[in-house]
Amino acid sequence: MTAHGTKEHGFDVESLVGYTLMSGVLLSLGLIAIGLVWHWLVQGTIALDYALPATSVADFITGDARQLLSVAARPRLLVNTGIAVLMFTPYVRVLVSMLYFLFVERNWKYSAFTAFVLGTLTYSLFGGRP
């Protein structure tokens, strides 16, 4: 440990988590902003008026992924993708933390705790139905 709280490998988990969260939020913000501007240019209004069906996060994302792969890009799809990125940012944060504890720190106790949290999040995102 150095005087600044970082390990010999040059970074710490707080910085890694901070960059993960910041990247997810900025990517989400960019996608939503581009989608809203695109919608405004096409429709003349910034308001998106549509209802989301009761669905799981995984179904929400796979539905939009199918549209994206079919080259059916629409402003709403960018906004939905931005929302999905924002919803997945905490999930990725826990995944990054678990990998950090497992492979960098080699701290088995923290790895197990974060793996449990990751499993719970995975079930709630992909396994649990509304």
C-alpha cells in the first residue's frame, strides 16, 4: 500500500468503480440526448409519448436489441438504449468489483460477498418476472 491508498498495481477499487459509474452515466446521457434531439428534429417536439409494457429489464433490452439488429433505428430506440445502459450501470459496477476482488486483490471473502450480490442482481434482472 502506498501513502495515497493505492496498491502496487497502480489503481484501487474506488477509482475503478468511479470510472465504471461515470462511464455508464455519461454513455446513457449521450444516448438519451441524441435520441431526444433526433426525435425533436423529426417530430418537432421533444416529448416522447409512449407506454412501456410491464416487462423485466432483460425483456426490455432484448426487444430493443432485436430492433437495433434489424436496422430499425428510431429516436425512441436510442432513448431506450440509454435507459437500459443506466439500469445496467450498477450491475456492471458490482461485476467489476467482484472481478477486482477476485483477480487483483485475491480477497476471497469480498469476492464471495460481491458474487452473492451479483447473483441476486442477475436473478432480479433476468430471472424474476414482474
